[in-house]
Amino acid sequence: MAFINGPVPEVVERLVTATPAEFERDLRAAWTGVSRPAPGRLLLVDGEQRLRLELLVLPVRKLGLFELPQLQVRYCFEGGDEPARRSWLARLDRSMQKGGG
């Protein structure tokens, strides 16, 4: 199940705890055919549907001596309908989920 309530819009923004390299590595493990058309941008294509991912590095979050990288990711869906967007997001969420609960 995707980590979003209600209809999945064409543009979704998320804050993730990862570096761009970590995010791209996990994305490539989850999805075949990932391309990088420009720095900070990733692209997934499946038939008529495309997903552009725009990555923006944010300042490190500090919790005492503990530091976490932060990345704002904008998911831009092109083509496909809402159920297709929901399906893609659910697949990505499932495959990129790390530990915890």
C-alpha cells in the first residue's frame, strides 16, 4: 500500500532520508530502465507512462551527534491515470522501504 491517502496527484513531493546516490541505487534495485537525463533528475518509463524524479539536496538533519542526510524528491507523473499513478507509487514504496514499521 502506498504511503499516501486519497487520490495520487500528478505531482507528489516527499522528504526522504537518503543521499542522491543512495536514492538512485535503491531506485535502480526496485525498477529497471532508470535513466539520468540530467544531474538531480531521474526518469522511469513504462509504455505511455513516465515518472520524472527531481532530487534536491537539503541540509543535514542533526539530532545530537547523529546526522541524517535529507533529500526532497518531487515525483512528476506524466501519462497514465490515477490508478496507474497509485500502482507505481505503491510498487516504489514497497520496494524501497527500509526496516522499521
